[in-house]
Amino acid sequence: MTKEQTIYQNLFDELLNIDPGNGYSFDIDGQVFDSRDVPFEAAELPAIILRDISNNGPEEDSRKRVLIVSVIVEDHGDMAADSIRTKKEDCLEAVRRAVGISEIDFAGFQESETRSDQALSKAIFANLLFEIHYWVDDEWKI
């Protein structure tokens, strides 16, 4: 596995660990996905989608890489607006734990966007963006 794949897998695995037994406020119950093309059904929520949205290219130092990931957490129901805040906090903690076990130079939280749509079964979405800087041994090859 490449270093980027290892970091991504650490993120994915820690998001799967979201469970009160691991110190989190809710149980994700295995509902973590690399991608999702169809909307979630209410019974599938809460759920998390982890996506690599990086557009890596050569930097000044060709061994430096930047991984940008989007963590989307979705919930629904009458209490979704209240519970999404704690779910976002749990996602932040999961990313913090995951980057703590990865060899990285820098990890930062970029932004968070929360949207709701009452027409869609009271669904609420939170998109958290993270930027992770790390070094590799090989240089970019052209």
C-alpha cells in the first residue's frame, strides 16, 4: 500500500470504530462508505461517506503530498438537527485519532458545511473537509 492509501485506510478504519464503546457518542454500525451514488434510506442512517477529493500535483518539493478528504455524515428524523453536532464532533475525533497513528507532517480541519432538507424525510448532512500533508520517499515522475 502507498503512504496515501495507508493514511486513507486509517481514516476509514477509525470512522468504522465510531461506537460508544470506543468513546464516541453514537454507533455508526458499519455504515461507512468510500463513495455512494444513491441516496440513503432512512433505515441506513446515520451513515458516513469518506472521499478523497485531492488533486495532487508537483509541489516545490516533489516528495511532499497533500491528501484532502471529505467526511460526510448524514442523519434524519426529528432529532437530526440536534444530533448532527455531536456526530460532527465524533467525526473530528475519529480523524484526529487516525492521523495520530499515521506518519504525517500536518493535518488540518478546513471547513464544515451543514445542510438540511425538510422535504427529504428531515435529512441533515454535514460535510467536513480535512487537509493532510505528508512526505514520501520517491519524487514525482513525469
